[in-house]
Amino acid sequence: MDLHKVFLNQPEIAVGMDASVRAIVAMAAIFVVAQAGAILMISSVLTPEDQIFEDPNDPLIPIYYIAAMIGFTFLVLYIIKKKREDIVRVIFLFAVGFTIFFVLLSFLAALGLDMIALVASVALTGLITYYLVKRPEWYVIDMAGILVSIGVVGLFGISLQILPVMVLLTVLAIYDAVSVYGTKHMVALADGVTKMHLPILIVIPKKRGYSYIEQKPLKEQIDSGEEREAMFMGLGDIIIPGILVASAFNFLPDDEILGGLDANLLVAIGALVGCLVGFAILMRFVLGGNPQAGLPLLNGGAIVGYLVTYLAAFGDLSFGMAL
């Protein structure tokens, strides 16, 4: 199947809506799809045996994770500086391919397809990886990004309870702000991975016929002040606040409340809605044309949404964070 022809032959989107607004709505929809997919994965596929960490309530786990993430980020920047982008590309493609395979196999195996699930997962993962290597257009990048987000949010959601998740979101929000507005190394990282067309972000075109393969370096566009033809959002902006959504759904009691809605689902939805409010505020700044740190508003919105709906559902001040 020629994915390039399939996507470029789609009908024109209604012209009455501003291109930037369309892109923002599409990005928000992808955000919701990723969180919904992770919740579905938790409710139907993942089990405690799939947990990454032995003690999911250890508040030090996020610190270890953040330290490893910062170290890996600077390692990638060093490799890019040494003009060895091929090494970075192989590392990311392997990690992305493995995650996509895991997600596809988990969902297909849950349908009871057994060997068919394995074969189909290998084939689909191979097809997506092939396009990521040979023709990494925006729709291929987005498809891979959504699948990766579902898998990572789901796994971390069952592996971290509320307390360590709160630590993770708070510290990463601070780190994101420093790395974008202070050291600016996150902008350099985004510029580097854009040049290599790596699937670690979501790309939403603002006009028909846009080609991610022909995308100019982000730093060059920012410095020149020219209008960009697409909007970008790192997968971390989907994954990190999404972990709170998934953790709330997985670890909070499922006592039924008003209308038969389970309390854990209500709080998860509350965190998601709060995150979307933060996203809407973030987009007002993004439309100004400069890079913005997403996690302070996204994580902050998710935390506020969680706290408010937790109080409404459970009425206690522990907020599900007891040691």
C-alpha cells in the first residue's frame, strides 16, 4: 500500500477554519486518542506482571528516571555534534520499533489470535519501520508516535503509583522550562531530531501538500521568523502528563459514583481534561511563533484536574498518595 498516495489524496479540509486552529484541534485529538488507547490497554491487556518497577510506590524512581533521561539527552546531543546521526537514528528506530511491536502484539493477542497476532504484529511493525526509514512523512511519524505513546503511557501507568507520578511530573515540568528557556538544549535536540526525521514527535501540517521530508531545520525557521508550515509537539508532552491519567485509572479504587461511573475513571478523565485546559493555554503561546516548554502547563493542568476530581470522587486529602 502506498501510504504517501493515500494521505495526499484526501479531500481538502473545510476552508472556513483557520489552519492553525485545525492543527491545534488535530493535535488535541491525537492527545486524547493516545490516553484512551493507554487506558484500554491497561483495562484489557496489561497485568501487574508487566510492571517495569518492583515497587511502584517508590518516590525515588522518578529521580532515577529523570537522571537517566537527562544523561541520555546530552549523550544524543553529543553524538549529533560529532556528526554521527546514524547512531542516534538506529537507537531511536530500534526503541520505536520494539514499542510498536509490543503494542500491536498486546492488542491482537488479547483478541485470541495467537500465532496470527504474532505474524500480523511483525508484518505491521516491519511496514511502519520501513516507511520510517525510506519515507518518513508526517503521517508515518504520527502513526508511529501514537502507538509509542499508547505503549509507554500504559506501561508507566501500571508501574508508578500516584506519589511517584506527582514527583515525576513536577520535576520534569521544571526541567522542561529550564531546558527550553534557560539552557535551550531542548530546542537544539528538537532541531536535531527534526533533521533526522525521527518519530519522537507529532507533526500536524497547516496546509495541504506539506512534506515533512522537505521540512527546514526548526532553528533556521525560528531565527528567520518565517511562518512554519506545520506544528510540532514532542511525544514527551503526550506521555508525561498521560502517565498520571493512566496511573489514576489503574491504582485508584473503582467504586461506583454518580451515574454508575467508576471513581478511578472519573479521576483519570479529570486529569485528562485538566491537561487539555493546559494544552489550550499552551497553544495560545505557541501561536506566537516561538518554542514553548509544554510540560509546565500540561503537567500542571493534569495535576489540578486530578486533585479536583479526586476530591469530588473520594473526599479525602490523601489524594491517593499514601506511602
